[in-house]
Amino acid sequence: MPIGMTLLAAKVVLFVTMSMYPFAKTFSSFKKANLYGLMLLCAALAVAVVAGAVVGITWMTAHFVNIERGWLDTLVNWAAGILTGVGGWFMLPVLTVLIAGLFQENVIRRVDNLFYPDAAPHANLRFWPELWQDIKFTAWALLLNLFVLPFYFLAVGFPVSVVLNGYLLGREFFEAVAGYHLWKENAKKLGKQYRGSIYAGGLVITLMTLLPLLNLVVPVFAVVWMVHVYHHIPKVFLQSLNTQTPRPHENNKKL
């Protein structure tokens, strides 16, 4: 990514985060909630995903694209690997949700227990349905980002991509956290009421995915950020939503 674009992303992240509530609390949560181990695991997984894509595409190009001139064949293979790496870099925002899905419940529990021990009863999240939801979201987000690629030729691809992924990531991470406390139906209702704060958080998350090294721990950062955003919402409103929709086990008892 060009240095100018990286500096621009860094300045925007600094400006927005310094003016928003969860900034200091999010970073203090890493140490207090003992999240460094998860962050390292998350970083290793992010590197493995991008590296795996580069190696996989390069291998397929070498085995299925045959060019008689040796130097040209090598050039094509290297070009495919480099383009895959660059593409993986720009697609990292949409992969963030899939990576975070492996850790999000653990992260939410740790932050809740430390900062919000009196939080509403937790939903009993099921790993495989949640993972399937993350896979569907990632596929849909990748498709939308592919439609954005032509805008890069018009010199507006970067802002369009940031706006799109800011909306997608903000909504998805907030609904994941809020759904942990209020169930998915109420999480969507709550998201519509506080879309401004959620979208701003999504922009921060998206821009951080473009910053070297920092982007490797964004999945954990995003979950922690949205936990604090959720708990900053007035409790009266949360309690009213929490009583409107019956729990699944309550429905089963009625049946």
C-alpha cells in the first residue's frame, strides 16, 4: 500500500479514536483482561490466511498456466503471488469477521467479567451456527468488495472501500456483541437506534486493518471496542429490549 495512503489511514484513525469513548478503555482492556495471548494467536492466524492464499494461488498458477518461455512463466507466477498478496491485504477487512468469530465469545466474556460483571445474562452462543453466519457474511462482503475494484481505476476505490467496509464491519461486530446479550433480533433493532456510533466504530476498525502490524490484531480489537460501545448505551433502553423478546428456551417450554 502506498506510504501516503498508510499515513492518511493513520491520521484518520488517530483523529476518530481520540474523539470517541471506547478508545482508551479498549486499549486498557488488552492488559487488564489478559488478551495478549489471544491477540498473538489472532495475528498468527491472519498471517497464515494471507500467506496461504499467496502460496495457493502461486502453486495453481505454476501448475495450470504453462508458458513456453521460462522467464515469462516465472514472471507470471511471481506476479500472481504478488497480486494475491496485495489483494489479500485489501481484502483483510472482510476476513476480520471470520477470524474474530473464532475468539469473540472468549473475548466478550473476559471483558464483561472484568468491566461489566452485572451485565445482562449471556446468550448461549452455538459455535457452528455462529461460524456459518460469519462465513456467509465474509462471502457476501468479499463479493461487494470485488464490485468496488473498478473504482480504483477511477481513483476513488480507497474511500469507497473504506465507507463500504466501515458499514459492514461496524454492523456485524456490534450485532455479534449485542446479540450475545440481547439475542440477534434485538441486536438488529438496537443497531438501527445507534447506527452513528456503530458506523464510526466500523470506520476505525476498517482503517486499522490497513495499518501494518496493527491490522493483525484488529479482530480482537474490534470485539473489545464494540463491547464497550454496547455497554455505553443507557441501561434502561437495553433492559426494555431484553424483555421484549422471549428467550429460545422460553419458547420451547411453551411448546
